[in-house]
Amino acid sequence: MNGFILTMPIFLVVLGIGYAYAEPLSVNIEIIEYADDSATVKMTWNDDPSVFKYEIGCVSCSPNVSEISMDNNITLNDVSTFPNTSNALLYVIAYDSEDEIVDAKQILIDVTE
């Protein structure tokens, strides 16, 4: 029984080798300008060494906007809101070097604030 207890931690360490775990994605939004139902929005997020690239987009925009970035910030122009509201829906998706999603965030913002 003691031999089993001593080998179990080694077994757990071996299972964990080779996996990269991303830090939780924390996104900050700054409304730079808003006029005529369109906004310029600066998005920043925490830097994570396990992330290779980010896909950033706007769901409420028409047409939908999607951009790829290697940096941890981006400025989106012409962010439009959902009809008859002042709310826009943005997202950030983090990918690892094998193009697998490691984290994703949707952010609902009021562009008039």
C-alpha cells in the first residue's frame, strides 16, 4: 500500500508533462470615439506566452468584422451596435501554435459609455 501511495504522485506528474495551459483571458475595453451609431474601440488583453495568435471580432457589426493579431491589443474602427440599441458584441479567441482554441471571451459593451 505504501508503494502505491509513493508512486501515485510520479504518475500524476508524468500525465501533466507536455500540456500547455493558458492563463484566463482578461479583456479591457476603451471607447475612443462614438458618433452616428459607430464607435472606435481599443481592446487590450493579458499577454500569455502559450498563445500564438488572437482572433478579434465584432458580432454586432454589419458586416461582421474579424481580424488576426499576434499582439495583445487592437483598435477596431466602425464598430456598430445591434439595431435600436447602443450595445455592441465583441470577441477575442486565443489560439495556440497548433491552431487549437485555448480561451475565448465575448464582451457586450455599451458604446455610449
